Amino acid sequence: MENLEPQMLWKCFFDICKVPRPSKKEEKIIQFLLDFGKKHNIETVKDHAGNVLMKKPATVGYEKHETVVLQAHQDMVCEKNGDTMHDFDNDPILPYIDGEWLKAKGTTLGADNGIGMAAMLAVALDKNIKHPALELLFTVDEETGLTGAFELKSGFLSGKKLLNLDSEDDGEIFIGCAGGVDTVAQFAYNQEVAPKDFYYFKILFTEFLGGHSGDDIDKNRACANKILNRFLWSIAKKTDLVLAKIDGGNLRNAIAREAFAVAGVPFDFKEKLMIEYNHFVADIKAEFAAAEPKWKSTLDTAATPENIIEKSVAKNLFNALYACPHGIIRMSDDMLGLVETSTNLASVKMKDGKIKVETSQRSSVASAKQDIANMVECVFALAGAEVSHGDGYPGWKPNPNSEIAQKVAASYKKLFGKEAKIRAIHAGLECGLFSEKYPEMDMASFGPTMRGVHSPDERLHIGDTQKFWKLLLDVLENL
């Protein structure tokens, strides 16, 4: 990997990979950035939230041009395969080259948004590039709360042009994004003694593709939580099924890749259970033949548990998870191919006598975002769950007349001989919050091609990363 070009960019990225940076645990990467600034004599400050700002003076001849802000977020989504031993709080990410792609061993790579951070650090170090005065903003906790962007104070930045380096498609320039809100349902339950004359089994669904709950929601990928519950619900309709444990998904902004349950049925239904399971697996394979080619499932005998979830709560949970919407709710009328509104059934977890179900809703229309959140609330409220909503975050209204977006598009065409697409994205970007704090800010977002983001299949295209670097330098020179 040390031979990859440009070496300065890749060195910065690999240095970042060595630093643990889970969301809400950015202390180590914050210190890394502060030490970087001190080592290289770059003016560096940290605000009360943990956002780090570096300032680099304009190169000779560019002193009279407007200051430009480059921005990326410090944290990464921490997902790993079930058989991977990795401590995200302490262990480095282990990248490797696979053909045209850079991947990580068994975990998310963290190119979202580590490659954006690396580009900013490389710009800070490179003494040969031409640019106006730069402000390099590294925000905290983008993935789980947009905390850094929420806490950013007006006046912390002086620049009025901002390049967000947190996009994932070469040749696409983003000028708008969806807003979002999280909805959480909690089922309180009592434990009942597990019946001894039942056959207990563990059913597992794994290695679905998962992905980003905004950017990948239109790819028809399976939600492991929905698939698991669909099977349990179907068995509960045919016999006396009891539930001892259920667990699926992890992060509210990732499509659930894996889910499992420990359940039981009367012994005389055991043979029928196996038949139903085989038919179900065949159905799911047929339904997702194109979108999900590699998923796996097992159904194995489990030890008799001491307790089960009280049957009435389990029944309500099955009904609610089945009824809960997941996926695209509406496509945009204003922009062809753009998802307007969606919802993600992200995770199902048991802890302290409660079953917690986390979902996330997105929309580029504020009223539609609230409408789908209300719909999800009603599903779980009817099932007897306690429901709450997060504070949410605003969308970024597209500005078709963005000067900085036009500059990026012009550089792309000049460098690569083809037109870039200017569009909005269904994922959340911090630009929506920046526009509230700095309403005069002209913003655009771009980045290299990434796939499988928010999953252990995350990969960064090496050639497109080289294009991304060339584009960034040309844009800075021409602003």
C-alpha cells in the first residue's frame, strides 16, 4: 500500500486508520489532530464540542480570494463480521488492497469519512499546491447524532464557501440532502418459566449486504430484522411459539445485516418446523436472488432456556415488527431517481427487562419526515410499546445556482472530459446544520467512490480516490 499515489494522501489515511474513532468516543482522533497541527506548525483549535479547526494561509497570489472551508467528520461507523475479533475502542483498522479497491479485514474501513479527513491533512501539508486561505473543519459524532454540527457556534468559521468531503460517488456533486429523525420503541416484559416439553432452536440470518440506511435504501436489500421476524410470525400463526431471545442489527443508520432468535415450539411441531424453515429459506432466496446473492441462514437445536418473554408481549412484538414499514416510502417528484422519504428498521435489542427497537426516518421534505415518524410511532403504540423520538436534524435545501457547485463541475469536466451530475442525496450531511448557523454559506459536497458503507463490506475505489485528489486541488486553485 505504501506505493499508492498520491503518497501523501494515502499516508494520511493509513495514519488515521491506526487511531480508534467510534462515534461519541473521538478523544483519540481529536488528540491526533491536535498533535498533527502542533508538529507541523499549523494553527489548530478545538471547540467545546470537540470539533477541530486548522487554518492554512493563502499561497502567494491568492491572498485576496475568499477563504474556503474544507470539512469532514472524525468518527466512523463501527461494524464487524460476527466471526471477527476487533475492539473498535482500541484496535487499529487493518486495510488491504483487493484489486481496484481498498478494504478492511472483517470491519468497516472508515473511509467514511477518513478519506475526507486525509485529503484535508494532505492539503495542509502540501506546500506546492495553490489555494486561497483555508479553514479545515473536523467535526465530531456525525454518524450517531451530528453533535459537532449541532454544537458548532456561529463565528467559529470565517469562510463563506464550504466543500464537504463526505460523499461517495465519483462524478456526482451534491447540493442537497435529506433530514432525519430517530424513533425508538420499548416493550417492557416479564419473564415466564420456559416450558420443558418444547423443542428449542436458534435461528440465524447473516451476511446480508446491509449498507447505509439512506444511500443504499433504494437498492432493494433485505433487512435481517424483517426477515427473521417474518419467519417467527409465520410459525407463531401455526403453533404455540415461545420466544427466549431476539437480537438484530446494530446502528440506526445501517440496514440490519444479521439477526437471530432463540425460540421454542411443541415437540410434535419439530418436523413441521424444519419443513416450514426450508420453504421459507427457498422463498427468501427467490425474492432476493438479484439483490442478496450471498446471505446465509441456520436453524439449530438450542438448550432449554430458564425463562421466556411473556407470551402476550412476544405476540405484540411480532405483530409490530411485521407491520413496521421499512424502505422507500416515496420518491421525489422534483428530482428524478431521488428517494424523498424512507424508514429503516435498524435494530432489535434486549436489555434490562425491555426490548428496544430502533428505527430511523429520512426525508427531504420536513413534513413528510414527521409523517413517517408518526406512522412508525402508531404501529408500536398500538402494540403497547413506549415510543419516543429524537431531536432529528434538518435537510439541506438544494441551491441549483450554487457558484461553488458550478466551479466543482467545471473542474471535473476540464480534468476528466465528461459532465459531473449535480444532485441531492437521500443520506444526511452536516451541510443542513451548517446552513442554519451560516445562512450565507455556499456549499457543495463531493468525494471518491465508496461502496458497502456502514458495513464490513465497505470499500474505497483507489482510482477514483486519485481522481478525487486531483479534483480537489484543481477546485482550490480555481476558487
